[in-house]
Amino acid sequence: MLVYSFILIGFNILFSPWLGIAPVSASITIDELMTYHNQERIKAGLEPLTLSTTLSRSASDKANVMLDLNCWSHYCPPDTEPWEYFKSVGYNYQHAGENLAEGFSTIESVMSAWMNSPTHRENVLNSNFTEIGFGFAYGNYQGKSNNTIITVHFGKKFELEDFLEQDVSVTDINNIKDNEKNYLEEENSVSINNLTDGQVVNQNVIEVNGNVNPPDSTVGVISNTDEIGRVDAEGDNYTFRSAPDIKDGTYSVSAQLYNADGSVVARSEVYKVVLDGEDPILDERSINVNQAFENTLIIDFKTTSDTVSVSADVPISSIQKDDILNRWYVSFDEDKVFLKPTLKINIKDRSGNQSEFILNTEEISEIVARVKSTSINNYTLNENTNFISGFIDRITSGGVRTIVPIAFTVYLLSLFMLDFIFLARSDKLHFSNKHSHLKAAIFLVLLLIFSFGSLTGSIVIDAGQINATTL
């Protein structure tokens, strides 16, 4: 059995990419990174860092560029300094630092790597830093499928009062860095006033309004990484409304301010917005009619995953949902269903969008009659069975943790069974006849162990890289 176990483990490790099975990796969250960084600082007697959405945006930009270019460097793209990402989001830094990591699956492993590296440790415990931001990118990177890139940006803003304390003469003003010089000019700003983080919008439109400074400026609205439109402010107010063709999904929405030269001079906070304007869908081909017992009908069907409720124009006796298959099982009193020529079923999603489907009760009656005249208690309206597709859905619905290399499992199990039969017949299992019943028991136990092992996910070993730089 030990030999079979090694074969199975080796197969999972070596051939999972060929089978399309992505490695299983534990998620590392912003909350965990924030907690672990501040724990290290507090242990060292330093002030904890605060989370900056601006630094998180610059860190995310850097991580995505690294993923797109498959580039492992602080200078990515080549000849581009990491500080350009700070500047591009309008973070006017006095001190800045960057830590990078890839290939790690747990918070403990990546923090251990950083804290055991002098340069990374220096960034984590740098007393000059007051803020921190985190960025993630996921995908095929550095020869690893389903890899994770983590970018950490540390910083301290160059505040106006810090600059004034330096007693800089007016004649030296032209020698000051551009990011410091901005504070001597009129402050540029743009805000979004009508959105909140995590807001659900019941339409397929992104609508933004807010304030600008200076007045009458041009504002660009950003969705994820794309600018979806520009609008000129009227005084210090602006309003933007996109075309009504944006698909359902989660979007990162922000605004940026342009000067007369077309350069970006300010950016707003970023808001995660969920668009849910599309109606839920009931798959007509998936509808089944069952008779659980006398005078009770069960109509089951598959809907889109965001469906949260089902109703009908006939009283419902009971209702259940299979969350894995997104299949609903709705029970009716047979007599009440056939009082009307049609049965209307209404489905609703979490945002209140609704769809209605109408069934002909005469057709339902014909199916029920066939059910009663045979031993089979299930028919579909399109005369198809969903057993095979349902089975496949269940096998694959759990993601990478439940995908099973079926062919290999059957092959290995066949070898195991032949081996067991050979050993039993040659009496190499050393059971006397009076204990022969133990052979079956041991076979069942080993079969259970084998089945459990076959269903386990791929093995992932942290073998990541880290990189650090400070300014």
C-alpha cells in the first residue's frame, strides 16, 4: 500500500499541470499581512503602520505589471524605478520602501522569509515609515501555474509642515524634488461622493459624482485599470454616467484629475462596486417533474448562482436548494397546480432582479400520468436526464481541491485489486481458513484508505522568492 501511496502522490505532483489541475494554495489576506507587520513593529518598540489605500493601489499596479511581463525585479519594466509607482498614484513620499515575494502560500512562510532577510527586515522595522499598502497578482508566473505575487509598499508622505521646517530659501525652490514642490502650489483634488466600498448597484451602469479643485477641471473615471470616460466639471462639481452596457461583476472605481497639459495631478480613493443589473436565468432544459408521493409534485430546475429566492402563483409546500449545483427543488400540492392552465415560477437575485417562467400544467399532467403508469418517478420536460451532467458538476464544483484524475484512479485501483487477489490466492497474507473473513475486512479498510488518498488535493511546498528595496 505504501508503494501505491507514493505512486499516487508522485502522479499528483508531476502531472497535475498536464491534467489542468491547479495547485492548491492557502490564501494570504491583507488583514493577515497588516497584523503580522504590526506585530513585528510593536515587538521592536515601534509605532504600528496604518493601511493606505493609495499605497495599496501603487502596490497592486506593480504586482500586475510584474505578472504581465513575467518580470522579477524592483525595476519592472526594465529601467523603471519602483518609486514611479508611488508617484503615478499621487503619493508624495518623504520615505519609501518596497518588499516583494512570490511563490508563498501561507502568511507564516512569507513573513518568516522577510524577517530572516536583513533588507526586508529593515523595511518592516523602519521607523521612518508610517503607512503601508499591499498588492496581489495571481496567475502563471516564473514557471509556476496559479502563482501569487505579493507587493508591499511602505511610505511616509512629505507633509507641508515637514517641508517648512527645512528653512529652504526661495532661490533653492527649483532644486526641490517635483513631489515636494507640489505642496507649494495650490492643492489639486478630486473626490467621489456617491459610492461606498462594497456597494451593490442594481443596474449595469457606473455613475459617479463628486468635487474637484481647481474648479472646471477635467475628470477621468477609471474602472479597474481602464478609463471609461471623461467629463468636464461645472465649477467644483462633476457627474459621470457610463453607457448601460457594463456586465455584472465587481469593479474598482476611481476618478483622476487632469491639468491643462493633460497630465494626471490627483486621484480619488478607490471603491469596490458590485454591478448586478442582469436578471437571473432559469435553465429551461434543466426542468424535471417528479412525484415524491401521492398528490405531491416536485419540480426542480437549475438557475444562475446569484438566485436567492423562488416563488410561484400557486402555494408552495416546501422548497430546497442544492448550493453546489444551483438546483432548486420546489414541492406543490398536485390538485392546486392543476386548477390553473399555467404555473408561473418567479426567481429573484440578491439585488432584486426577477425573471418569470411559465409552465403549461397540461404538459405537467401528461408527465404525471406517465409517472403513475410506470415504475419510474422522474421525467424531464425535454426528455433528458441530468444524472451524468449532475455527477460531473459535483465532481468539479469544489475547484482544485476536489478535482480527481479519474482515469488514473481507476487504473491504480485495478492494479491494487489484482495484487490483493494474487496475494490472497497464494496465501501470502497468512490467514488461516477460520480467519479468512478478515481478508474482506482488510480489503475494505485499504479500499477506503485508497479512496481517501485519491480524492486529496495536490501537495504544495513553499519555495518562494523575496526582494527588497528602500529609498
